[in-house]
Amino acid sequence: MKIQALDTSVSNWSGDCLGIGFFEDAVDLDPDLAELDQRLGGVCQELIRETEFKGKSSEQPWTRIAGQGTLRKVILLGLGPKDGFHLDNLRQAAATVVKTAQKQKATHVGLQLPLWNEDATASAQALAEGIELALHQDNRFKSDPEAQKSGDYPQTVDLLGLANQGAAIEKAQQICSGVILTRELVAAPANVVTPSFLAETAAQIATEYGLTLEVLEREDCEAQGMGAFLGVALASDLPPKFIHLTYKPKGTPRRKLAIIGKGVTFDSGGLNLKVSGSGIETMKMDMAGSGATLGAAKAIGQLKPDVEVHFIVAAAENMISGHALHPGDILTASNGKTIEINNTDAEGRLTLADALVFAEKLGVDAIVDLATLTGACIVALGDEIAGMWTPVDSLAEELSQASQRSGEKLWRMPLEEKYFEGLKSTIADMKNTGPRSGGSITAALFLQQYIDKTPWAHLDVAGPVWTEKEKGYLNVGATGFAVRTLINWVMGND
């Protein structure tokens, strides 16, 4: 599929499916649309009148056209109030049009939509992101070749009135390649995506885009005292892999950052076994944080910002065997802190603990970790919003701005220090879980014990990494959540 930006007016465009956007209560046709409507015999005005179209965000009337050259379908898109218009409205609008075009087997699609903030470059990028992500289909595990056919449509999408935006489209496609990698890692079953598979994926990224890769094997992790991470891996027949992928720009980097993703490729719960109804069948996606980390690495390797970025994944399975971690065991992390295990199903924070210590030793300017860490965060924020914890206001602001630009929602949560009382142990420095109430907060407080001085933020992405309903450019299944936010954070204003 080809996406191109054209200076062509809508009245002069030739194709078979046209999408036109309108703000709420502003559905009058401008001169160019009026000329098109006249050529079409008043179809647009008639559609507006018959459907009582007002431009509300939920409105998407369309009609077929006969005998008017190649044009077969016109779609009117309600964009909602102009005051609330943002980049994600453009992504969603583009997704609506191309998905409709795909269902109707349209080959050549045109989009006529207003600019966001008079910014043609940002608007073109957002439109291209919405198109690429909406049309992504993951049919890797289907045997029926018919399942591939819908991917043949559309073949060309024209962004009308947006000339000279090829670079913005290319950037969008590079970013989306990272999102799609993440979606496919998270969606794949645990018998495919193993710790070794994640390491192999990192190696492919390193080779293709010029990053450097270090993979610590079990004995290397033992030498570094990573007792928390290795404790999680004890019961699995699959070897753990500690993955450190580094992007370095040419010249002196403007900043040095670290991104850490939870990489538990399957979480049985360990001896605190997840039972039927607990969601054990979904635990292939407990590595969604690592998926986003590697997806961001793939995109950053193509975008090549002037920022050094370290991508870190402590990959392991949490399984059951005679070697398994017991409730009541005590582990020692690589910073010397001891942990009493009162729940083997709170394993992700153990892997992240040693990863945080490792990252801080790199001397970076800031660290962000992300993980499908707690069900408590879903209870608090639902399925569409990730929780953010950080003691550093400036870092919170950076991440908030990055998420607003990406359309991926974050909500800053409190690091209530007195809640750490619930993690205190009588025989070790801390337990790995606290009381039921405030579970996502105590998880963040646990992680904070493995950061000394570096600005740090924790993102609990348990809710939005998966969706059971199609939502615009998010298809059912893995969403690729956080990749675009991480890229925006790394790139800053670039």
C-alpha cells in the first residue's frame, strides 16, 4: 500500500473512495467541496440533509455514487468540536475511511481533512499512522489463504491538500513498523515468543539498524548478583536472557536514556498458581512491556535521533517445577536488598528490580520502565489508561506531553511513601507484595527501592496493551501501546 501527500484539490481528485471531514456544527461546503458536489449532482448536500449530519464525532454517513467516473463512495466524517480537535482525531478519522474502503474493496482512497493546529507535517504523520495501524492484519497463525485477501485493499491512499510531506509519511511508517513489531510479539503465543526469541529479535534489530547488543546468560547474571531476576527463572526449562540493546547517535548525544520492559514471556503464577478464571490463558502478553521496548528500539534505529538510548529486557518464564521459587523464600537483588517472597505471582517486579539497578549503572539521564504489572491498575484506571508513577515532576511532564501527542493515555498516580509500610518484612528488607488495597502503588514503591538518584518513571500498562473491541486504528488483540509515547519522549520536539 502506498500513502502519498498531494496538493490536489478535492474537486480535481480522481479515485474510487473519498473521505471528507467536518467539525461539529460546521458542515457547510467550502467552494472546492461545492464544486465537487455540483459535479456529483448534489450528493454531498443530500447526504448531509437526509442523515441530519452535524459533524459530531460519532457520525460517519456514507453513500454510493453511480455514473460519476471512478468515484464510487463518499464518506462524511464527524470530527467533533473544533476546540477539542487533536492529532488522534486525525488518526481515528483516517482509520475509519480506510477500513470502510477495505471492506468495500476500494483500491484508491482520498482523504480531505483539516490540519491540526495548522501543522501540515504533524497532521500528515498522524494520518499516515492511523492508516498504517488500521490496516495492519496479523494472519501469521492462520492456514486459510483467504484470510490474507482483505490486505489487498486499498492500494493507494492520497492525503489531499498536503504537498511535500513525504518525510512525515516516512517517519510515520518507521514508527508504525515498531508498533507492528510490538503487536506481533505480544499477540504471538508463549511457545513462539520465548526469552531466546526476544533475544533473537533484539539481534535482528541490532543487525538491521546498527545498534549494539549484549545478552547476559544465566551465569553472567549470577556474576552480577541478579538474584531477584534469576529467582523468577528458576522453574522454567527455558534459559533466561538479560537483553541490553543500545542505540548511539553519531557525535555527542543530547541525552542518555534507558527504557526497561518487563519480559515475562509466560506467567503461570508460579507456586501461587493462577487458577481458572484468573486470566492465565492471556499470560502470553505478560511481556508487553518488553514488546514495546523492542518496538521502540526498531523505530529509533530508523529515526536516528541525537539521543543515546539503552533498551533493557530481563526475559524469563514464571513456571512450576521442583526447582520453583517457594513462597517464603528470600532473594537478594543486585543492589544487595533482600526480598521475602510472599507471592510468586508478583514476579514482574523482581525482574525489573535487577534491570533498574543495571540501567542506573549506565549513567543515563533518565529511566522509564513499563510493565503489565498489576491488575490493580486496571481496577483503578480501566482498560484504556496506563498508570504513571514518578517522583520527578519534569519527567512526568515530558511523558505526559509525549502521550498526548501519541493519543496513548497516561494518568499520574501517587507514590504514597507511607504505603511502603505494607511491604515491610520482619526477616528481610521488604516483601514483594503488600496488602490488597493500593496494589499498583505498592508495586511502584517496590520498584523505587532499586533506583538511587536517577530520574525514573514507572508505567503500568496492564490495561491498554490489549483490546477485545476494534477501536479505530486499534484492531482486536495486541495494541502496540506505549511505543509511540516512548518514541515521542526520546525524540522530544524533533
